[in-house]
Amino acid sequence: MKALVLVLALISAVELKEDAPLCQPPLAGRIHGRIHSAEPIKSVLAVSRAGGEPHKPESLDADGSFRFAPLSGDAVYDLVVELQGGRIVEGIDLEFVDDRLERLAELRRRQLQMPQPPAQTFTEADAAAIVQIVKDMKDFMDIRRVLYIRGAGDKAVTLVELLRERDFHASDAGEIIWRIELWRFRRHNGVWTRVPNAQRVLQRLRTSIGQWSAINHEYYPQLSVRINADGSSQAVDFAIPAKPDASRGRVAAAPPAQDTAPHVIIEN
């Protein structure tokens, strides 16, 4: 009994302390900058792929300068720029599916002074393997074209164009289905596989081939902006190319099948 009393006394004398939080709640921040375009700009929106809600700017000047009201921090926003002629140039968030968790894990490793995990590399050969996997898929779509690949170590994210030209159930004559999606991949034991239930649909359109042929829609990672947890962000300064680029999306009057090489971004 005396021993138990002594143990309880020792426990009561110990000061219990909670670990400090890994990070503070994120601060709101602004997105601002300038879009240079030979064609007048009709509108600029900021879209979070996580929430999907479009945000209008506080100001958009004739010279392409823009500014948004404060938006939630620790988040990525893609700018959607529409020109007067209908051409759309859009940012593309190519963050990996678990980027935020890995940033928190890195903070925890530093806090606990833990060693870094073994380094892995992503190569052009890995990108080629992923492109081949996409091309070899057998599914509802007739055409699958990789526009972008961002790879680092054993993970990758791709922007893919999908097209169904053949007749399908309840389709009208000359009707097609067109989609733009983000797919995630992981490498296990040297083999790349697509991460299930991690895709994100950016565009989904069922329409006539004539209406679809008028689409001018391109994607540029430079128009994707991160608001950091402290509310800071890098100013945008982007010049829209005068000529649409079929390798970055869909260009009006282009044939459905496009033989374009993907844009590969390697970050090891």
C-alpha cells in the first residue's frame, strides 16, 4: 500500500506537457499578377480543384493585371483565363494526391529529428512507361492522350485527354464524349500502377462532333498558384502564346487523334 501511495505521489509530481502543434492554422492570402495577351481578356477566375468553387477577382484591368480578395491558405488555385474569342487558357494543379500529408510528415520528422526516408528517383523511362500504360488501357474511351506528367521518386500525376468517338448507348449520330482528367500513379517493386479512386475530372462533355471541334482549351502549370500556410503567394506573370498549342490541350478544328508528346516535369 505504501508503495502504491509513493507511485501515485511521484506521478502527481510529474508535469504533463502537450507537444506543440506541427503547424498553425493557415492564413488567408491574395492571388495577384498580370496576364499578357495579344487578344483582349474577357474574364479571369481562380478555381480550387479540391472544392471546385470559382472565385472572381476584385479587379481585372485592361492590361491584364488582376487581384483576388483573400482566399484560404495552404491551398492551390488554378487561374482560368477566357479570351474574347472564346479561347480558354487554364492553370493545372499537378500536386500529388498526398502532398499535404507528406509536408506534415516532413515537419514531424524534423521535430523528432528522424532520418529521411530512402531517396528514390523518377526518370524519363518512368514517364515513358506511364504513357504506355495509358495507351494500352482497354475501356470505354477510344483515344487516351497524356498531356502532362509530373513525377518525383515513386509517384506521378498525369493530365489525360479522353475521347469516345464510336457509337454508345443512347448516343445520337455524330455524338462524342470528351473528358480531361487528372490520374495518379505509384511505383511498387518497380511497377507503375494507377492509384484507384484518386482521379479528378476537370472537363466532361457530351456533344456533337461539330460543337466539340470548336473548343480551344489549353492547360499551363504556370497559371497554378499556391497560397502558402503563412498567406504568401508568388505573383503571376504569364504571357499567353499567340498560337494555341495542341500538346497542351484541345485546339479548334484539330483531328480527334493527336500525336503529341507529353510535357514531362521531373522533380526528384
